[in-house]
Amino acid sequence: MAEREMHSVSEQGKDRGHDGQALTEYALILTFIALACVVGVTLMGGSISGFFTGFGGSF
């Protein structure tokens, strides 16, 4: 009986490790997406600003 309880505690520990790994991977993906957005807006900021200025002026 003790072996069975120790095994289930061991299994629970393994699941927590995978959940933490998945959470870390999602955080890294979100970080890279945010970084790509910042770089894109920085590089295209002038043309985006000009577009919205022209678009707003048409009203």
C-alpha cells in the first residue's frame, strides 16, 4: 500500500513539471510576439502615422 501511495505522489510531481514547462513556453512565445510587434511598429511608425493622418484628414 505504501508503494502505491509513493507512486501516485511521484506521478503528481511529474505533472507539475510539465505544466510549468508549458507555461514557460507560452510566456516565451508571447514575449517574442510582443517584441515583433514593437519592432514592427518602430520600423513602420512613420508610414503608419502618415496613413492615419491622411485618413483622418479626409473626414
